[in-house]
Amino acid sequence: MLLTSHSVFETPVASRIYRSLKPELESQVTDRSSVEIKVDNSTLYLEIRSDDLVAMRSTLNTWLRLIQVASETADCLA
């Protein structure tokens, strides 16, 4: 079973968040899920694909937390 999650974040610091998270994409933690991030102006797109529900939940938790921390950090620097 293939699961897919699409998330959209509208923020003026979307490009900063993208740049800070881009290195994380190079080191894949598991083969059970994949992550893709795109940015377009002030919108950040997150797509996660997973083979099973446990991997999906774990990957979602990880990346949503990473985005939250990157956003809070970018806001402090602005």
C-alpha cells in the first residue's frame, strides 16, 4: 500500500525554511518513506510517500517538527 501526504505552508520565510532543510533531503533515514520539498515564492510544499502507516507517521512527525523549528529560527532572524 502506498500512502501519500501533501502539506502546504504559506509563509514569508518559505525560501529560508527550504534552504535550511534542503541538506536533510540528501541523507535518507529509511527506505520505507521518501520526502520531497519545493518552494514557490512564499509557499513551501511538502510531499511524503510511504509504504506503511507507521513509517508515514514517523516521517510526518519528523518533517513537521523540522519545518516548525526552521520557521521559528527564520522568524527570529528576520
